[in-house]
Amino acid sequence: MANPSLLILAGDGIGPEVMAEVRKVIDWFGTRGLAFDVTEDLVGGAAYDAHGTPLTDATMDKAQSVDAVLLGAVGGPKYDVLDFSVKPERGLLRLRKEMDLYANLRPAQCFDALADFSSLKRDVVAGLDIVIVRELTSGIYFGEPRGIIEEGNERVGINTQRYTESEIERVARSAFELAMRRGRKLCSMEKANVMESGVLWREVVTEVGRDYPEVALSHMYADAGAMQLCRWPKQFDVIVTDNLFGDLLSDAAAMLTGSLGMLPSASLGAPMANGRPKALYEPVHGSAPDIAGTGKANPIACILSFAMALRYSFDMGAEADRVEAAVEAVLADGLRTADLLGEDGVQPVTTSEMGDAIVAKLAESV
Ligand code: NAI
Ligand code: MG
């Protein structure tokens, strides 16, 4: 069988710096007989500098043909003057749109060594491991009509929440599939009490749930869900919600666990001919121009994004566990990049030292 294929788009700023550390992890798996066919290409400002566009058609075609795309970050002040149509972010948006990545997975996972880093009590977050699935391609950010109109003597701002049955169904299916691989518990959040789109959301999720009798499905109003996420997040395993609520809930849940430098994500689309979903994995953070080139970037978010690729694109759950355990182990040893430092006088390690330490833990684990 052919090796699994991976397109790496490191992008701008700290993107290439953190991706270099992911390459060490990928190369380590290569030495263990688990080789990936890796292609590298340009996205964002780097692609603009080389080709005058943040994503060429050739790169787009490659992204459509590989098993998974791994992206670093795009953007930077150098590109602020560019026309909107060629801004670095447009490259990422084009990938998401043309690959039709409708399910955005945002884990909130608390590594024990960082539990005191949270704004919540250690008890509440220690051992936390949940995933929020946010619908990404429809809902109020896209619905028509929209705009600012004149009505009588004043202006009116309009956005429309609109969900079709099939849009709800496909993201619900992604969430149930995810729940099947995890704790078999899914909580769907909407506002069916005040929104018709929420009523339909609840109905369709319930219908899809009949195909997954092993998954315990519950429903919660999204505002109550926000409270419960702060009160006792460990009651959840997988949460599925719409684009707007997911935007807010996933940012809030992410912060339960600490630094932006720790947060991975996956965006999944429809299953391809080989049964794998279209997939793009990326850290939640941006290109961090303020620290680019200084060796301060935390590579863990990007390394954990690769672990998600192992789990969700390549069915390599044991390997994904191994990467996460290596991250847990270096943190337990007290290694910290600058973003993870408290006030206890610990000396930070560099981006590359963190990557090396994670690979060393991987090697110890066999
Ligand atoms: P950012 O996420 O790049 O940085 C926010 C803060 O977090 C900065 O102080 C940065 O130093 C720190 N930080 C981020 N990642 C870190 C890491 N791995 N290790 C240590 N510290 C880290 O967001 P910001 O500053 O709003 O945006 C900077 C640029 O990135 C902009 O051009 C923006 O458009 C772009 N951006 C790109 C994203 C993407 O590619 N998906 C997402 C967010 C922003
Ligand atoms: Mg957001």
C-alpha cells in the first residue's frame, strides 16, 4: 500500500519555525517504518512573494489530492498593505472553501503539568479532554439577506442565520463519528427555545443519532452550555454546535487550558474515495510576527495538530496517543517555551529544543 500523503504548507512568521519541529516528529516515525509521502509548498505571504497570489491553482490541486494538509500560519505586517483579494488569509480561506471543510474540531485538553496555568481551579481542568465540533461553512456568517440598509430615518444591520437540513446532517455525522472514536457521548448545543434554525438543528441531530445508538446524545441551549463549560467542563466529551456559537464556545473552551501555543485544530470535509475525510490540520494561533525569528515560538500546537492528523486521517490512534504522551512528558519534566512561563524563574527552552525533547521522549517510549 502507498504511504499516506501529507501536504505541508508552513506559511509565514513562526509557521516555518514550528513546522520544522513537526518535521522532526514525522521523520522519527519514518525511522520506525511509518513513512509519509510529504510534499511541501507555499501558502499565504510566502506564496504571494513567489507567485503574486496567496495560493496557486497548482497548490490547490495538490491539497485536493493528498490524504491530509498540515498548515503552519499565514500573515504578517509586511502584507497589511496588500489588496484584500491577495491577502495571505485569502489563501487559507480558499483552502477551507474549495475543500469544503465544514466540520472544525477544536480540542480543549489540559496537560496535568499546566493545570495551574488555567484561570480555573486545578480540580476543574486537570485531565480535561473534550472536543468542540463547530459548523464552519454556513450559518449566520454566510446567510442572505445581509448588509446595512436604510429604513426610515436610521440604518439597520442585517445578518441571517440559515441552515439547510443537509448542512446540519453532515456536520452532525462528523460529530457522531468522532464521538464513536472517543467517549461515545455527544452534546448538541443551539438555541431551540428562541431560534427556528435551532429547532431544526435539534431535530436533524436527533435523526442522525438514530444511526449511532451507541452514542449518548444530549441537547443543551448554547447559553447554558457556556455556563456549564466554565462550571464543570469534564461533563462533556464531544460538543457539536453551529458556526456562531461554535466560534464563541471553542475560544472560551480553549482558554480553559492555557496558552495559544498549545492549541491544535482540524477541519474536516466529506469522505474521499478512500474513506478518509478531506482534512486540514493547523494550530489555532497565527504567525506571531512579534516573536518570529527569535526561537520563542511554542511548537506544541503544531505538533498536536499532526497528532490529530494521525488520529483522524490515518487511523493511527496509538501513534497519536504516543505523540500526546511525549508532549505530556516533556511538560512534566518542567520544559517550558517562553509562552508557558509563570513567575517561578524557570529558564525557557527554544522552539527547537522543545521539538528535540519531544522526539527524545518518543524514542524513549519504544
Ligand atoms: P497570533 O496568534 O499570531 O499571536 C497572538 C499572540 O500569541 C502573540 O503575542 C504571539 O507571540 C503569541 N503566540 C501565538 N502563537 C504562539 C506560539 N506558538 N508560541 C508562543 N507564542 C505564541 O495572533 P495575532 O498577533 O493576532 O496575528 C498575527 C498575524 O497572524 C496576523 O497577520 C494575523 O492575520 C495572522 N493570523 C493567522 C492565523 C492563521 O494562519 N490561521 C490565525 C490568526 C492570526
Ligand atoms: Mg474566533
